[in-house]
Amino acid sequence: MISRDDCKTWEGFLLLDCRDSVSYPDAACADNGFIYAIYDRERYNAREILMAKFTEEDVLAGKIVNKKSQLKVIVSKLG
């Protein structure tokens, strides 16, 4: 979700990964207009580190609308 007023109100909603056992510990806004989120999935089974690359427009639309946005990109998989 996006807040434009210091977290008083929120708009939009983009679910980055609907699977069980995921966490979203870190996100950053880049100068190129994309938001990057890094998270893990199943630390003890799948042992994946994933990335999501998306825009505010994607969040407001509730789905990926930018053709360069990506969800569930595996960055690292142990084992």
C-alpha cells in the first residue's frame, strides 16, 4: 500500500507473494522509479531469497501494469 500523508491514509494494495511462509523484511525506492523488495520464503525448507520489482502505479492498480515490473524473482536458493 502507499501513503502520501505520513501514514494517515493508505491507497492501493499489491500482494507480492501469496504463498505461505514468506516475510518482507526490506524494501527500497530507487532513482529509476522502481520499488525493490527483498524477502525470504521457507527459511528451513525452500530456503529462497526473492526479489520483487514494482512501481507505485502497480500498487495503485493492485496488479502488475508496468511491463518491466517483476514478482517472485529468485535471487538465491540454498541446497
